Amino acid sequence: MTHDDGTAGTGPPRKRQRTLYTGRMPAAAPRTVQILKADSFGRILLLGEGEARFVRRDLTASPWWLRLPAWWLARREALALRHLDGMAATPQLRGWDGTFLDRSYLDGAAMYQRPPRGDLAYFRAARRLLQQVHRRGVAHNDLAKEANWLVLADGSPALIDFQLAVRGAPRSRWMRLLAREDLRHLLKHKRMYCAHALTPIERRLLKRHSWVRELWFASGKPVYRFVTRRLLKWEDNEGQGPKP
């Protein structure tokens, strides 16, 4: 099956799989170092292979009735990471075979675990990182969650969890709109932890609400809450950290 971006993709689960990305999958079974997260869409494992560590999204842990959406989200992340190949401060795709998604491990803590209070250098670097991601034709699309922003061991920013990422021509109207939404979420975090450093232009941008945001709050968010809270039994802000 060939997708609209010209890449060869995998079929749905339980069908014959084709490798999306030619990254190396471990030959021997790696050891589990830590279970980072477990939910209805599978498990996120920190694995060890010799002295190296990497992160695996394991879809076998998801129930059968959620296997297809879990596969779709994982494939979406794999495609986004392929576009970001070689970029620092983003995970590097090791492999994706339709069941396991392996990516490089970034040594850091979530923003809510290690808040960058008053750290203007962090937010300047985070904005540059976002610009680099957007130039590759990727909009993250889930940056309201502090869990998706890392503070690395050296204090610099990194991004993880590209399951909802959107790919497209960087200069298209749609991608520019999504890029602005990514930036607005970054500025909301900056307002929480480094408000004194907000510029007048950034303050004006925070006051501007796009039609995407209005549509989400009017229709998408109620459906999301019903699915996550009633069907999946997730607690409020599970895995997200505080929101600004």
C-alpha cells in the first residue's frame, strides 16, 4: 500500500506487515528497564540493549477493540519522526513494524516535573526548536500537555509524543495555522513559568483564538472527554501534568 506522501506503509493489524521505516529493530530481545506509561493504547517501555537505551511503544498491550486506533496513532508518530530524522531534541525513529514502535531515548524530565521557572533561555530555545520542526513540515498538534515538553539534563528543551502530529507543506495555509497553534501553546507555558519575559507581540498572539481552537472546544473536546473519561476511564489530566 502506498500512501499519499509516497511512503510505503503497513496495513492494519493482523494483516501482513511491511516495514514503514528502515531503522534497525533489535535482533535480540532487549531487557525492560522501566514501564514509563500504560494505558488503553498500549505500553511505553524504556528498554536496554547493551549499554544503550531506547523507548518502545508496545501495541500488544492494548485491547483488541482499540488495536486499530492504537496502530493508527503509532503509525502517525512514525511518519512524523521520519520527517524529523537527524534533528536534535526530538526522538529518532529506530523502527516500526506495525506492532512495536522503537525510538531513541531522551534523558530528561517532563516540564511539570522540572518547571523552567524564570528560565528565559529555555523558552527561547524551545521556540527555535518549534521553528525547526515546522520547517520540516510537521506540526506537533498536542503541545498543551506539559508531559510532551521535556527539560533535558542540560536544561535545554525537547519534544516527544508525535501521535497527533500533522504533516504537510510548511508554507501552506493549513500548516501555518497549526504552527501558530503550536506556538500559542508554548507561549501559554511561558506565561505560566516566565511571564515577565513575554513580549507585546507574544501577548497579542495569546489573545488571538483561531477557528481551529473554537471548533475544538465546541465539538471535539466534548467527544474527547466522553471517550477518555466514560469509555476509557481516564482521570483528569492523566499523563499530562498541569495546564496553563
